[in-house]
Amino acid sequence: MKVNLRACFWAQLPCLILWPVLSLAQSSNVGQNLADCKAGRMACDHSKLSSSQAAELDAVTLERNVSECRNGFKDCDHSKLTGPQAIALAVADHQRNVSECKDGMSSCDPSRLTQSEARESSVAARQRNLTDCKDGIGDCDRSKLTASETGEVNLARRQLNVSDCKNGAGLCDHSQLTSSETAEVGAAEHQRNAQNCENGWDECDHSKLTPSEASQTTAAEHRRNISQCKNGQETCDYSKLTPSEAKMLADAEQQRNYTACLQGHGYCDRSRLTPSEAKATPSETKP
């Protein structure tokens, strides 16, 4: 009898050991199936859902349907909306259409607007056209402008042209400038050229610089060259350095190399060390 009990115990032991693992795997599969169903994946098996999971899935599905209806997606099923949800959707749809009409979007349906909303949309369209004409962008229709609006547009476009000419950007038309505006633009162009030359930027014409501007540009170019040489940049031109500047850079490089050899990091060239520096530097220090 004892032998039979012992044999039965050992026979059931593997099941007892594997039971937690099997339970965990089953729980994981159930959770994954619910996640698949919520996400609308093909792997979803509705027959494996518990009653509580089915109810949870129904709630998620209804919420997703409301969202799709609100966003105007084709998967929206109006028949699944409750009374309050359908009313809220109708209000949201109407407000969206009003907004689209005011913004001049092609999705606007004017037939759904009330008289007051249609007037507001018309005013918005007129203002949008006026702004487009003033800024020289968008679909400007001058035929829709009043006489006063035409005057506003002409003034705005004139000011915009002057600004474009001064800034060297946009569509500058010098032929539309007055004599005083031409002088202002010329001064702005000269100043811009001087700044380009001094900063080493493109579109610099040295021939247009005054003697003082040419001197400032030369000084700025010299300072940039020294900086480039200090930083070891390939644009450095050592031939443009004065003897004192060349010595200063050589001394700085000698000190940098000596420090690198002393501390054992960075690039160290022992062949460039002076006898006293080589003596003070540990022989085992490697580059």
C-alpha cells in the first residue's frame, strides 16, 4: 500500500511542478487574445473571451466607433451611436463644416450653412483674398476688391517691394522704386555687401567697399585666419601670419605637445620636445 501511494505521488509530481507554468501561459494567451480583439486583429478569437472580456471589448468597440464618426472616417457606423452621441456628432459635423467654409477648404458644403454662417464665410473669404493680395501670395483676385481695398493693396505691395529690395530677398522690382526709395535700397545693399565681406560670407564684392570698409574687412579676415590656425583648421594660411603671430602659435603648439607628453594622453611627439622637456617627461609615456 505504501509503495502504491509513493508511486502515485511521484507520478503526480511533474503535474504539480508544471501547473503554475501552464496556468501562467494560459493566462498570457487569454490576455493576448483580448488585446488582439481590442486592436481588431485577425488573431482575435471571440469564442475564447469571458463574459467580462466580451463586455470590455464591446465598450472599446463602441468608443472607437464614436471616434471614427467624429473624425469622419468611413468605418463609422451611425447605427451603433446612442441618441446623445448622434446629436453630439451632428453638432460637431456642422461646426467642422462651418470652420472649413470659413477657411476656404474644398471640403466645405455651403448648402449646409445658415444665412448668418454663409455671411460670415463670405466675410472671411473677402478678408482672406485681401490678405493674399497684400502679401502677394495665395489666390489673389483683384476683381473682388473694392476701390479702397485696391488702394490698400497697392500701398502694401509697394512697401513689400521696397522691403524685398532692401533685404535682397523676394521679388524685388527696381523699376517700381521712387528716387528716394532707390537711394534707400542702394544704401541697404551697400551695407549688406560690407557685412558679407567683413563676415566672410558669400556675395561679397570687394570692389564696392569704401577704403575704411576694405580695411575693416582685411582686419576681420586676418582675425579669422589666426583663429583657424589656432584651431588647426585646414583653411589656415600660415603665410598670412606676422612673425610674432607665427611664434605665438608655435609656442602654443610646443606647450600643447609638452603637456600631452607629460600627462600621457592626446597626441605626443617626443621628437619635438626640447632637451629639458624630454628630461622632465617620463620615458614610458606613450603617444
